[in-house]
Amino acid sequence: MGAQVIEKVLEIARKRRNILTLMRSAIRANDKDQVFALARKLTGLSNEECHRTNPRIN
């Protein structure tokens, strides 16, 4: 069982590293939409879960 857990942890780490690499490329290309999409994927948020800051705060 321990080996299976380690394999899953390594798989998650590889996926996160790939997303971060894509984010770096999107940042360099100034592709904000792609950066935000990848950030949502990385954090597990969907568009429906994103809440804008209340305009009265700004």
C-alpha cells in the first residue's frame, strides 16, 4: 500500500509541475486568460466558484 501512495504523490507532483511550467510560459507571453485558467486548474477552482471583489472595497 505504501508504494501505491508514493506513486500517487509523485503523479500529483508531476501534474502540478507541468501546470506551473505552462503558467510560466503563459506569463511570459502575457496571456492572462491562460494564466487564470491554469491557476484555477492548479487550485481546483472553477469559474462558478470565483467571486469578484466587492466593488465597494476598491
